Amino acid sequence: MSESVPVRCPACRCERLYAVPAWPCACGTTVTLVLDGAAPPAVVVHRAWAEEWITLRCPRCARPAQWPRPELGCPCGTVLRLPVTEAAPVDADSGSPDTAPTARPALPRAGRPPHPPTIRTARDAVTATVLYLRSLGFRDIRRADQRPTAGIGLAAPGLLAQVDPSARPASLRDVECLWLTAMTESARCVYLSLAGYADDARAGADRLGVPLFVLDLTGTPRPVNPAAGTLDTDGA
């Protein structure tokens, strides 16, 4: 279980519980961020991609990695960015920070990242996608250089991913444009949609070999075509 910490909203002064997420490092360690209880949360007014991520070293292998910066949406409408001090390993049995530097097995390539976020915002969809792609073995995930036809583009070495958090099913044009962009960069591609796909989009993806996933509201990507099933099973 992930740790829940109280956070007081500076706008409405109400206290909310925030479940601190845990993420997989490339070394196989599951880590959780340590929030700075002495610093107040910041109100998010304007967004910039560089501010959406925080770089910390894994407490076991000391490898630096970028993690989504923790945020909490208050029911009053305020979005809070939570201060972080460090990352700590999580003990698989107790769910609490583990201080013993024991070796851990590699994560399974089954597309099941630890503690995916509940999808409430487009940022949640991006976070869930990043965690899923990391669990498959993709590293150095960043914002894609080219903006996709819909949603948000992510890139990793040898991969382009498109995350579509809109309420409309992805179209055939969306899938074909992602495939063409990936072809020009000699990369694989994957599409993740919150609202699913039009019938011709699914047929086109099957023809082009584009893996299609649906992100359910629990943050879990579900394969919807054979290419996605293969990726979910085999990983990167």
C-alpha cells in the first residue's frame, strides 16, 4: 500500500489526503518520493513541460531518473504541486520505505506498473503512460519533439507514443499520422487513448501494426489489438 499524507490547500484551507505514488527504477527497485513536510505546496497557475518532472537518484543504484512531479487536485479547483526532498525504496511486503540495501529482481514485462494514478486529468494519463512504458523496459522517456494531431506525444529511444486523453475516440488520421512520424524517425510507435478508437482506426492500426491501448480510469492500459497484446507481453 502507498503512504497517504495530509496536505492543506492554501486556497480553501481544507486538508486532503495525498497517496504518494511509487515508480519503478531501471534497476528493478520500486521507489517512492519523500515529500518535504516543512515546505508548503505551491499553487499551479501556469504549466511548463520542464516543471512537470523532477530528477532524483535511485536510492539503491544511484541512477538519476525523471519522475512526474507530484500534484494534488483539491475539490475547490486548486491544483497543488507538492515539494519533494528525495526518493526512497519501498519494501514490497510492508509498503513502507526500506532501509536494507538488498538486491531486487527485475520487474516483469507484463505492463503492470506499481500504483498507477487514477485518471482525472490529462497529466494523470501521461503519468500512467510513462509508468507503463517504463515497466515495459523503455527508458529516457521525454516529451516528443513533434506535436501529434491529438493529445500529447512522448518519445523514448526507438519509440514514439501518443497519449490521447480527450473524450472522442481516436480517428484513423490520428493513427496514420503517428505511424508516419514514427516511420520518418525509424522508431516503433504506440497509441494510448482514454475514449477508445473509431472502427476504421482499429482496422488501420491492425494493417500498419500499430499497438492500440485504452487507458481505463484506474490508470491501467488495456491492449485492444494483437500488436498491443504482443507489446504488453514481450515488452521493449
